[in-house]
Amino acid sequence: MPQSAQSEEGRITVCVRARPLNEREKRLKSPSCLTFHEGKKVQIFRKGLAADGVEGLDESFAGKVFAFDHAYDTDVPQSSLYEDLGLPVLDSSFKGFNTCIFAYGQTGSGKSYSMMGPSGGRDVFVDPGIIPRLSKGLFAMLRERQAKNQSDREAARANAVEEHALPPEVNVIVLVSYLEIYQERVNCLLNSKLDNLKVREHPVLGVYVEGLREVKVSSEEEIMQIMERGNQCRHTAATKMNDRSSRSHAIFAISLIQERKSITKDGKVTSTMLRAKINLVDLAGSERAKSTGAEGDTLREGANINRSLTVLGQVISALAQASKQKPDAAGLKHVPYRDSTLTFILKESLGGNSKTFMLSTLSPAAANYDETLSTLRYADRAKAIVTRAVINESAGDKKIRELEDEVRLLREKMRHYEEMIARGEVMSQISISGSPQLRDKIGKDGESKAIVEDDMVYANAKTPRQAGDAAVLERELHRAESLVQNLVANKGISLESFIMPAFHRNTSTIRVNGNDPFILNLDGAGDWVVEYIVARITYLGVEASATGNDARYIVVSGSQTAGIAPQHCCFVRQDGGQVLLRPLGGNRTYINDDPDPVDRGYSHEEWDCAVPGR
């Protein structure tokens, strides 16, 4: 398939990083078994290296050499990882591409340190890892881009540019979620009550976790607080290999939603969305029971960890093999995404719509030679995987954005052409190449002459040569503006009709089952919570009570529940699928902007906003 500007195909970026010898390895007097070359190659020796870095004990044995995109020795700082992995992720995300960084390696090899920071991320402010640095970089880029956008709009206004010709106003929303996969169960780390969540797959939306909490953030400090809180809830245990071994896989996701607002010539507001999701994955470490001394629950946890990592290895092998075959080749190997919750959730990141970076962490100790060699082979296979990232915007948004760009280009052409007519240079450009007199008349000063000639090259390339052709250019401009207006009218997006539920439908990474009606919670904390109307009667209030077998309860809580009764109102699901809202006991519930509360009942339409107790 030919590649367009809206998609990019490429291989997974694979990096390896060795940590320094830890205290346990020093006590064992285990020599290092790794050497690094040119920042891209790593060589491993079974019998280790002497103190002077020369292979010891068996000089005839040649170490195995592996080549990667980046190979980090033990003295490479955290900042280098961020520059090589974090910055490209942010750059791609602002363009609208999904991205992923996942860390893999044996237990205690430095995965959580690289991704989070020391102590498994429990202190993210001391030598921070990729996630804290990326969060800080995200908001730094965000502030820089928004300042430039505001400056460009102010400069255009200062030049008397009409409102409809201004650069689009860009607003950005950042949402985060944090989950762990513990013994094949998905738990939300931002709400301990949300455990054993279901993983679904939609033919268009892809894989998603149903009911996962997603929080709106406005600063890197908020992200750090959320991550610290989530890290405190993550399952860990002490083993012989690691004092604080992660017993679960964790995925910290950042959703970046960019809204571009423009005004058409007739005053209508057009809004387009560009979405991107950053998956930051800290995998639990592969481990051997003999090495870790695990037993009981810790042993069972290790077995589940190894099982999911085995499936991940099978997926990587299948994808690597598929990348070497032609798309229409017979006998393409099955990719077992569904054999593990981990690989199912990471399906898009591993082999689909994502730009993906893999960081394999290594122990340099010869005592861990087998585990380190296994990790290197794992990473070596991943180099062959090809993903195809696509800019995340709807076809309508894409067309509107492209037409807006065309309109701006045509306006620039018109402005430049009108300026040249005012300077009397339109006819000069036609004969300048053969008229020394005109060259001298334009200017003897080399710099000013060069500027004028640059203008004429621009005019020759991008504007009509005859003054009468300005009408053609103006017709093109009106045509493009009309197309934008028609698309906006058909899409139904305007400043007046733009409401948060529709925004959630277009932008949120929390996906819903379209077969059942649902309620979307819009609380002041910026959280998205979906409640399905599956029972015949669903009660809403601040308490739940037993009123019937065929009933369900939505219990609301928080600081904004004043005026909401224990059983405030109910939603009745009718046979045809419609939902009727009924007040209970004289309690007030308002619909949309209606100043009067619902009296006897109200039949809900899609994306109505119900406000109880206002």
C-alpha cells in the first residue's frame, strides 16, 4: 500500500540498556559479561570479563554481538534515554500518531528505574525516568505551541487580517489513565474499586478497557501526583533478585487531544480534532524460581508473569516472521494476541497503528548470563516488526483541515499578488529576464535586488501573470471556502452546538458498547465514567436500596451532590430501546438548558444532558 502523509510505516525502534552491578552481584563477585561499542552494539561473554575489561578465563571464546538502534552502557544517564525515546514520542504525538514505549527484561534489571525512576517509581523526583521527563516535556511543548499559536493570531490581527482568515485557534486536552495487569486481571490504579475490568475489541475503535478511569490533567505536577498514587497501589514483592519486584504489568497512558477552531467567511465555527495516545508500559520481569527464591503466592505470580511474557515472545516472533513475508503470501503465521491479556491490550502498539519503541534492560553480571542472552535475543527478534502508524482524525476532520490549509494558501497568494500590483511589479516580472534596463531600474543594491527577484520567482510560481487572472484566484478561494462551509454544515459542529458529551464521543479513549444506552458522568474532576442502562429500571441517587430484582443503581458521590436525593430519579428502558427519565418524590432534574425541571417523564435523545438537583 502506498504511504501517504497521513501514515508512516516503519520498524520498531529497539534499544538495550545495562544497569550497574547491584550489591547482590558484587557480593557474589560476579564479573561483568557485557561490552558496548559505538552506542549501537553490545557483546556478551559467557565467562565474563576481567577487571581490566578483557575477556577472562577463556580467550578463545568470542562473545556474541548484537546490534540495535541504541545500546546504552551502565554509565549512560536517564536524560539520554529521554532524548532518544521520549522526544520522538512527543513529536509524533503532536502530529496525531499513536506511540508506545515498553520496557522488557529480567526482574531487577532496571525496567521500572528506566521508565519511572528509583524505588520502582515511588520517588519520581530523584533521577526521574522516561515517564516523568516525558510528562514535563509534554507540557513544556504544549506551552510553547500554544504561545506560538496565540502570537501568530495576534500578529495576523495586527496586520488587519479578517477573523475568518486567522490561523486556527488550538486548544489541547490531556487525559491520563493507569492500569495494571495482575494475574491476567486488569485493575485501575487510579480507583481501587475498579478491578477485573473487561477488555473489549471494536472493529473500528480497536482494543479498549471498559470502564477504565481517565483523568483530565493540566500540568506535569498533576501527572506526577497521579502516577505516585498509582504506584503505591501496584502489586510488588521482595525476592532474592529484587527487593521491590513488580508483580504486575503496568500501562500508563496519556491521551493528547488537539482541537483546532476556525471561523468561516459566513461566521460559522468549524472544529476539527487530532487525537493521539501514548502507551508507556512497564512490564513485570521474567524470572526463574530458583534464582528468585519465590514460593507460595509469589511463585504463582511469577508463573503468571512468565506465561504472559512467553505469549509476548510468541507474538513478537510471529510479527517478525510476518514482516518478512509479502502481504498476500499464503500461510501467514497466526499472531496469538488473545492468548494473554497483556498482548491483547498491546495489540495496536505491537503490530498496528502505533510508532513503538522497545527498551530491553540487562543485568551485566555473568551470573545472569542466560537471562541476559535471552533478553538480547528477544530484542533482536523485535527489530524485524513493522508497524503502520496513522494520524488519528476522522475523514471529515481531515478534509476540513486540508481545505482550511488550501484556503490559507490561496489567501496568501491573493495578498502577495495584490501587493505586487500595488507596487507595479506584475508586468515587470514577465520581462525581467530579458531586460537589463528593468533590472537596473528595480535596484542596483544587491540585497534589495535579490529580494525583488525572490518576490518575482514566487509570483511566477504561485500567482497569475495577468491582472485579469486575479478573478480566477478569487473564484478558487470562494470555492474552497464554500466547501469548508458545506462540510461544517454537514458535520454539525459549531460553537453553539459543541457540548462535552459529543466531545467525549469523538475524542475519549474510553470506548462504549454502542448496542446499549449509557450515561456518561460529567463531574467536576474531569473524569469519564460510563454507566450502562441494561436493567429495566436504573435508579440514580446518593444511596442504593433494594427495590426490586430487575433494578440497578447508579450511586453518585463527591463534592457536587448537594440537592441529590438518596433515590433521586430513575431511567426506564423501554422495549424499543428508548430510555425514559422519571423524577421520584418531587426531586428536580433538568434536561440540557431547560430552566424548568422534568415533570412526569422525559424521553431521552442522544447526548441529552441530565442535571439532577440543580
